[in-house]
Amino acid sequence: MRELVVLGSASQVPTRLRNQNGYLLRWDNEGILFDPGEGTQRQLLLAGVPASSITRLCLTHFHGDHCLGVPGIVQRLSLDRVNHPVWAHFPASGQDYFARLRHACIFHETADLREQPVATGGRVAAGAFGDLEARRLDHPIDAIGYRLVEPDGRRMVPELLARFDIAGPEVGELQRSGTIRKGDRMIRLEDVSVPRRGQRFAFVMDTRLCDAAYALAEGVDLLVIEATFLDEDRELADRYGHLTAQQAALVAAECGVRRLVLTHFSQRYPNTGRHRDEAAAVFDGDIVMAEDLARIPVPRRGVQSGSPRIVR
């Protein structure tokens, strides 16, 4: 399963229809929770996602709408006795803030929460999921964006496997070793497979347009990016270190993004119709306007996957 569960999509304060930020990326066996704002614990409940699915906590910065949900999440991990390590990534300059959030009140801590502050850009974690990378964004306070890159691989072609009479455990052996002997012939992995590009995901929150935003978004299958303002309010966006819907779409267009998710909408706008129109004028790909409790699939390799759906 590879999907984004939107737990909140408002900027600064919650509204009647939108909770503060919160985004859970479900990526095979990983559950990466980005920027949990106030109320994230309850949003998980409404989305039908247990706290035990969280394996990593990634904060972009320490403005309240991106981190005030940390105390509830940390305590829920202990209450539910989550028995696997949960890694916490955040800007190193905010170490004191994270410590206060983690220990905001008295509770019996049993969870294995392992802090990994991010001091510089580059790879911050690696595993079966691929590489988790970070880059510093352009916001009035220290802020970072994240990028998940799955290694490239190869896709087995059934017709080619049949041609060489390779089946069952032999397929796994060939994938592991790269070659297998059939009679007097040595079959290579390249003989029965084709290259398969690893999938990529990026999370770009509070920032002005900057090189890092483009670097994070380059060639990703799913880009989650803030679109706080409309272009008519570009001066406000620049003053407070944010993007307009048009600017977010420009990043997606120039970086060859497959599916664009716009979020972090200012409460000054009654709806997001104009955000979509503004983005569509720049980006002709798949645009999703984030809605609370939506599940947004990561596009399948080479084809478009299903439409987002709302969980009630």
C-alpha cells in the first residue's frame, strides 16, 4: 500500500472544515507522519489509522500548526504500547522545542522514540523503503523539506521467464544472484526483466520559491506542497515565507511531477476553487486539492491510479 492520508489541510488555525496540518504517508511497511498539528491524534481515529502504523515522525519546522500535535502522538505511542522504534526527524536548531513537545506533561513513556535531528541536507535515513532526504527551505525560521526515493530495480517479464523455463524459487534466486544456470546456459537477470524506476515522493511545506523546493520535487510521482495563498496575494506569501497556488504548480510543472497535491490553505479563502484554477493554468497534470481524511494513492508505475476518496 502506498498512499497519502490527509489528516489536516489548513494553515495556521483549524477551520470548521479543515484541521491543522497532518499527513501520513503509508509506504509499504512504513508510516511516515509529517507535521502533526493540533488534533492529529483524533484525525487518525477518524481516518481509521492506528498509531501503531507510525514508524517515522518528520517535522519541517516548529511553527505550531506543524508540531502542536506531537505531544498527543508521542503519548499515544506509549498508551498503545507500540513495540517498534519510531524515528523522529526535525531541524536540529529546534532540539529544545522538540524536547518540550515530547515531554509536555506527565505520562508513562514506554515507546521507543529515537530522535534524529537534521543539521544539514542530504540523506537522513535509509532502509528497505529507500532513502529519506532533506533540504533546507526558505522560511523565516529554519525549515526543511523531505524527499523519499525508492531505489531503481527491475521488473520480471513473464513471457521471458517462460521462454527460458524459469519458474518458482528459481525466480527469487535469479533476482538475488543476478544469474542462474539452466542446462548449459547461463541466464542473466537482464535477459528476463526490464528496468523499473523507483517511486519518489516529496513533501514541501512552508517556504518561498527556492532551489531546494525544485530539487525536492524533481521527478517525483507524488508531490505534497503548500499553496497557502492565491497569486493576487503574492506579496503576503513572500512576506511570510509561503507559496501561492500558481507558484506551487510551477514547481510541479518544471519538475515533471506526476500527481500534485495542494494543501495548507489560508482561512482567508472560503473555498479552494480558485486555487485549482490557478494551478491548472500552469500545470496540466493530475491536481488534487487536499481535503481532510482523503486517501490519495501514489500513482502506479506507468499508469494513473484511482481517485482520492473520503473516509467517513
